[in-house]
Amino acid sequence: MENRVQLQPAYVLFSRPFQNTSLMLDFFTIDYGRIRAIAKGARRQSSKYRSILQPFQPLLVGYTGRGEVKTLGHIESSVAAITLKGERLFSAIYLNEILCRLLHNYVEHKLLYQNYQETLIALQGSGNLEVTLRIFELTLLSELGYAINFNEVSPTNKPIVNGELYKFSPHIGFELATHRENEETPQHIFEGEVLIAIRELKMEEDKVAKSAKRLLRIALSALLGGKPLNSRNLFGSV
């Protein structure tokens, strides 16, 4: 692991108090993925870093250390924080929590970092919130090595087509659904035309949007080990 890193683009994913006046933070960095570091004295009123060590604030950070937990050195920000409110703020908090849960420390995910940054910027706008989140989730699964195959069914490798029903299993993918499966596990059944629309990122239609959300929740829950995400509770308070 790096002993000294300078001016690394980063975002705060999560922070908590450490000892009397410090913070322990999880960062998402462009070259080193998720890292954990101590910001000494950052909770003091006089700390010049207190106001910028916040989520959704683009940062440049420097850190040192040989172990898993680094010590922050230089911190700076050259641009304003991304401003979010209401459901879009809760959505960004969801992004941070799922990254904290699923990323391993010190594993580079440059494409995912760029997509995360683009997603935060998109959340500031008025674009379709559900589509924005689903695209991020699809990118996340792909970057972690769990990309969903929307082209073929398992194990026959036949193409997914309109007019058929498919059962999704996180560790298998899509299979042709039997009549019994359609009745017993309807939450895992998806129409071919819906899967094709998700594959083409055409998720604005309500039916497709709801199916995409259900599908990706199944896929991500398998990686989360069944432990729920705290950020999902926020959406009920909007």
C-alpha cells in the first residue's frame, strides 16, 4: 500500500468521531478506491478542514501511513459542494452507503468513481431520479464483477426476447420461467420486453422503472447479505 499520496481526487462517503477531537472518514478516491483515514483535530472549532470534510464536496486529499487506516495530511477543495435537497439528497446518501458496504479498501474503480461523480451532478438537476439511480446501480454491479446479462438466458444462451417470461436469480442470471415459478415467485419474474428496455437504458416508462428497481434490489441484496440499507428508511419521510 502507498506510504504517501498527494492531491488525490476524493469524496467523503462516511465520517464518525474519533477520540476527542478527530474524525475517522471513509473516502472514495479516483486511483485507490475506498480508503479510511484519520483527520486529526478536525472536530475542533478552529479546524480549517471542518467545513469541507463533508459528503458531496469534491476534494483533493493527501495521506500517509503503512496500515489500513491512513493519516490525512493536506486537504483542499477548489469547487463548491454539490447541493442536494429532499429525495435527491436521500438518494445521494443511499449512494454513499451502498459504496461503503460493497467496496473493498484500496481497490481502484476509476470508471465507478467517474460515474458516481456524474450521478451526483445529475441529482442536482431535474432529470428522472429513478433512471439516474438505476444506471448507477447497473454500473456498480458491473464494476464489482456482477454485471447482469440482459442478452441471454442461462444455461441455453438463447437470446432474451419479447413475449417470454424470465426468472432472475442473482447467481445464475435469467432463465425461462415455468408456470409454477410464475405463481410461486412472482417478484423474481420479468417480461422479456421489460428486460430489453432496461438493457437499452429506456427506463422512463412506469412499468419498466418499477421492474428495474425490483430487479436491482434483488441483485444488490444478494451482495449485501440480506442486511438492509439504513438510507432506504429516509425515503418514507419525504
